[in-house]
Amino acid sequence: MRPATYNRKFSTALKVGSIVIAQPFWREEIYRRSVILITDYSPTGTRGIIINKASNIHVYEVMNSPEFKINKRIYYGGPESVETISYLHNLPLIPEADYFGNGIYYGGDPMSIEDLIRRDTIDFRKIKFFVGSVEWTSGQLEFEIADNKWWVSDIHANELFNAAPENLWTLKLLQKGNLYGLFAEVFDPSLS
């Protein structure tokens, strides 16, 4: 029997801008200790970006333009649409960006980003670049939440841009009073 008290500490209201936090001991490495920001939520399905899996690849290594020497690590957003680079930011002046609430913006006019980079006026502490995404078919994520695979919560810009990515899963669990966050460094029995 699952301890139902853990779910009461988390929201069940899934929406664009929510995060889903992986339950401990996932078997698939991609989702183990993942925090995924929901970027699209509709009757046809759900899409999100894993926000806490930084790669060893820098943005300038995947950009096709040599003039953009962006020395920031790119994040692994998920196994779908891996040919697409997206970005989350806290730059409200970027036109056409989707506002998710809590100071978090998604996308926007790429020419504006390029212009800020050219003029060297962009604050790289307020932007993260991602390759790939996660997708669920209609009702699939809701089923996985009901099956206790994910916890639903929220996130603020200061957490997204200031917390070390490898600590974000633990941070979000501890904020909600979930004791699994205390055991982030404990051996995962699914690895044996």
C-alpha cells in the first residue's frame, strides 16, 4: 500500500508552468530524479522540458552561428524533438515569449535574443537553453500522476535560474516536506 500522505503535500492541479517531480527509484535513467516543467497542456497531450539535467555540451557547440560563443551548458530537455533548441528565461522584454507565471518565460523572438547577444547586453544568469523535450499522449501524464509516478508542484524563476541543477529535485522535495529529499545521496536499490 502506498503512503497517501506524501501526495497531500503536492498540488494535483496540472497546468502550463507546473512542474512534475519524478518519484524516487525510477528505472529509466532519463527520468530518474527529473524535474519537468510543463510547457504545453491540452486535450491532445502534454509536453514539457526536463529542467535539471545539465549536459557537458556548451550552447556554442550546437549553434550553427559562429558569432554566438555562448559558453553556457545546454540542458537535456528530453528524448523528443532533439533537433530543436528552446530556452527558458526571466527576460520580460523578449517579444512573443510565453509567460508561465512566477517570473518564467518560454521562447520568444529568436532575433531579439540574437540582438542581445550581439550587443553583449544579455544577462546569461537569466536564461537556460535546452535541447529536446518530453511528450505524453492525451491523458497519459494524468494516468502516471494517479499511478504515483510523479508529484505536481510549482517553481519560481529564482529556483530555476539559481539552484544547482543537480540539487533541484532534492530542493523541491524538501520544500514540500517530503522526506525522500533527505535521501538524495542514498543508494538507489533499482541500480543493483
